[in-house]
Amino acid sequence: MMLSSVHVKIIVFLLAGFVSGYAGNIYAIDQKTGIDEQAQLPFWEVSTGGMSLRLIQRLPIQSRGYFLARGFNATQAERIARSCIFQTVFKNTSQGGQPGKASTLEYNLNDWRVIYKGKKRKMKTRQDWASEWRAEKVSKPAQIAFEWSLYPTSQQYKPGDYNWGMSVFNLEPGSRFDLEITWMQYGRKNTAIIKNMECAPDINPQPTEAL
Amino acid sequence: MKNIFYILIMIVSLTGMSLAMAGEKKQTLPAVAKPFKAPEFALKDENDITYRLSDFRGKVVLINFWATWCPPCRIEMPSIERLWQKVKGKGVVILAINVGESADTVFKFTGQLQLSFPIPMDTKGEVIKKYPAAGLPTTYIVSPAGMVTHRAVGSREWDDPVLMKQLMAMRIPNRNGK
């Protein structure tokens, strides 16, 4: 049974396509923005063959109500609400059981940087907030709710693992910024910059005495 | 000759497609890198019943940390109930530990979803830190010997046949080897 050179080339081409499709391109970074179907608010997303990170705007009015209902006073809820919060969903999408494709993912928010007006600074994490709440003697149930509502400061995800949570960028409503993210996967440090993110505007401002 | 060639191409293509599709829906329950002794706890549920982890030695225990305000926790609760209906009395125990909420809040939520598995309450958020989970939901599997062997971060379809088979296989075999 003899194959012509054309047949051989086609087989090699198809097998190469099959192997690359099966393994996926684990390093190529895709970015997109749009409107999140559930929240009906803008999102920014980064994904590769092994992870996906979606940051969805949260309106200050949503956060205000959420934290008031969990034991924070009006001043504290206002401070949180106007701190530029995004609902965050970070997933290890690498596939278990597929050789060369499954990989643990690790990150630490202390390594991420908010780039605002040309300057870089770190994010405000659970630990930063916790010391403020302790100093202000916020009730224990409110502190617990706050801690677990925020996105974990560091995590290790096996294939299929993910978390949801709130990320705080500590900027005024409506501010625009870039976010530099890093994560470890496939034995190397990966970096991406999400450009031109926007904190949700405060579309339902509190009434003033002048009104 | 030509037919064999085209059949080969079809097999390669279909195998690739099916592998890709199967991969997308796969439910995972990863093993921890190094099994560790499950931290002991004694927590009460909304009816004042105390649940001690050590009381369940000899059984597989699924410990799920959750809260009512956590969207993925809410998503997976019905599948935990379906799992409970299938494994209850068969050597697998479910303890869905609520983190930091009041009995009233938990009662309203469980009533809506008609959840029947035990829900101890970690009102001070102290037990979850012993494990230590970083986010909600996080689920740990404790072996019959009292060791944490697996961890799932984020929600799962807990009554998925693959996960159920994995859980059932962790039980101590009975005298008949089953």
C-alpha cells in the first residue's frame, strides 16, 4: 500500500492540526470586553488555554446595599461602595486527564498592579481592609462577611477549580485604569495587562442637603 | 485505498472533536498534594444538634464550606441535595458548613431549596480557617481514616456520575469486598 507524497502531506497536516487543537495553545493570551449576560454590566476578560479571568463592574449602589445588609454602618458602606469594586471570576480551565495540558494555577493579588495616571500601586486586599475594620471595631459578623466576600488574596487552583469574589481597586467611581496581572501556570510566570478598565460610575448618588 | 485514507481522516477528526467536547464538561475532584489530618470541630446546626467530625470516623465525609450570599454556593446546593439522596446511609456523609451567618438566614435559605443534609454553622468563621480554605465554596473530602485527601475550589455538579463514583470508591469495602 503506497501513499503518494500529496497524501503524506495531507496526513501530516491533519495530524499536526489535531495535536495542536487537542493540546490547545496554552500560552496565547486572548482579551475581550463586553456586557456580562447575567450582571448586564461591562466586563473585561483575559483567557489562555489554561485559565480565564473575568472582571465585571459592580455598581456602587449594589455594594452599598450589600454591605449595609451585612452590618456595616452607612459611612463604612459608602467607603466600600466608592472604592471601585469588580466581581471577579478566575478559573483554571486546563483540562485534567489530558497529558501536557492539565496544570495547577497559582496567583497572589499582592503581585498585581493597578496602573492609574502612569503610576503603579498594589490592590487593596482582605488583609488591608481587616486591619481597618478591627481599628473601627466593626462587628464580627460584618467582618466575616466582608472577608469572605472579597476575592481570595492568594490561591492555588487545580484543573476545574475557580472562585468568585469582589476585587477592590481603590479608585473613584468612573476612573479608568490598566491592570497588570500575573499568575503561575505550566511552570512559568505569566503576565498580562488589561487596558482601559473603568470603575462603575456612581449612577445613583446620595441626595444632598441642597436638594 | 482511497476509502481507507478518508476513513482514517474521519476517525482522527471525530476523535479530536469528542475529546475536546468531553473535556469542557468534565467535573473534577482533585487530590490534595499531601493528605493531612482533618482538623476536628464540633459545630451546632440551626436545631442545636452538634456535629463532631470524629463521630464520622470510618465514613467518607464531604465538608462543604458555603454562605447564602455566595453565588456559586447557591448554584451547587441542589446538586449536593441530589447527591445526599443517593449516598445517604451508604458510607458517605455530607456536612455543609455555613460560614458566618445567623440561624435565621440559613433557615430561610434551606427552606427555599428544601435541603435535607446536615448544615452545621461556623458562626465565628474559625473552623474554615483551620482547613484552610481561601474562598467560598470550598469542599474537602475526608477519608474514612480521618485524612483530607481531596479538595474542590468553586462549585461542582456533585451528583455527576464521575464524582459520585470517585466518592463511593473512597469508602471502606465491606466484608463482601463491595
